[in-house]
Amino acid sequence: MKSNLKFVIVVSLLAVSLSGCATRRQVQELSLEVRKMRSDLESIRADNARLDSLFRSNIEQSRKLNADFAAYVSRLDDRMQMVEARLEDAVTLINRATGAIESRSVTQKPQPSAADSAAADTTKTSGQIDCQKLFNNAYFDFVKEDFDLARQGFENYIRNCPNTALSDNAQYWIAECYYLQKNYARAQQEYEKVVKDYPSSEKAAAAKLKFAKSLYNQRYKTKAESYFKEIIEQYPGTDEAQEAAQMLERYK
């Protein structure tokens, strides 16, 4: 009887002992699993933070690229207008020079008045000053993008050769020099002179457009908007009207 009781006690103790070992082992396994899950979670959080940082960086880079591209397009647009204006000047010079040569070749016709000669002859001299040479030298400096020297040359032309065939062109290029140097306030004043002093000039439309753009670049956007609309109405079908319409798109 005692032998059976001892056997039962031993078996019971062994069962309890085995049960305790199993419980501790399970706790240890669960603890290890929890630690691993925490480690994985921290790793996921770190990866997420890196991805978020990369995403934000990409957004900033994208914004910078867009801003740089917009600035590049604006510079390219200004340069294209400058080249087109140069081409127009070249054509104007050729046409006026041709007209002057043809008028001189007809010797039997009455001679033009002094006022007509001043308007037609781009090589008019004032005393010992060669007006055509003054203009050409200033224009050459402008092409080289020496805007300070070019502006002085065009101002010298207007001062010494007023009311000649290229006076309006000289005034326009003075304004362009200031505009390309980003002195928009002074450029605005010089473009306005072209519009007011030479309303029938071939440069009038371009001057009015650049006058409005100078206002826009000074953040006088409401005032500039009215001029863009006026250009579209006043010069329909022209490149200036088309560009004015493009500028108005920025207001939307």
C-alpha cells in the first residue's frame, strides 16, 4: 500500500515538473518571438522613414526641376524674341537701304524734301557723325551681349541723329538692354517711349508687349493683364497677340 502511494506521489511530482518545464519553454519561445516582432517593426519603421524622406526629396527635386525648366523656357523665349527682332531689323535695314538707293538712281525725278530724305536715308550724317556707323556699332555690341556699351551707343545715336529712320529701333534696343539686365522698372519706361514717341513704328507692338511683361515681372500683374488684353485687341493675328494670350493663361 505504501509502495503504491509512493509511486503515485512520484508520478504526480514528475507530471508537475514536466508541466512546469513546458510552460517555461513556451514563455521563452513567446518572448523570443515578441522580441523578433519588435525588431521587425523597428526595421519596418526605419524603412518607412527612409522611403518618406526619399519621397519628400523627390517632390522637392521635382519642384526645383519644374522651376528651373520654367526659368529656362522664359530665358529661351526672351532670346528667341531678341533673335526675331534682330532679323526684323536686318530686313528693315535692307528694305530702307534699297529704297534709298532706288530713290537716288532716279535722277530725273524731283528731289525729295529734306524731311523725306531724313526718313529714308539711314546713312544720314550730322556734321562729321556717321549715323549708320553709330547704329551698327551699338547693334554689334548688343549682339555680343555687352548691354551697357550697346545702350550707350544707341543713346548716342538718338542724341546725335534724332528723327532718322532708325530712331525708333534705337529706342527699342535701349529698352531691350535694360530688360535683359532684369532692370524691369527702367525697361518699362524705355518701352513706353517707343509706344508714345513712335506709335506707327514696326517696333510698337513688340514694345507694348515687353512693356506689359516688364510690369508683370515687377508684380504689377493686374495692370499688366489689362495691357495683354489690349495687345490682343490692337494687334490681332500677330506674334505679339499670341504671346499676350499665353501670358494671360498664367492668370488662370
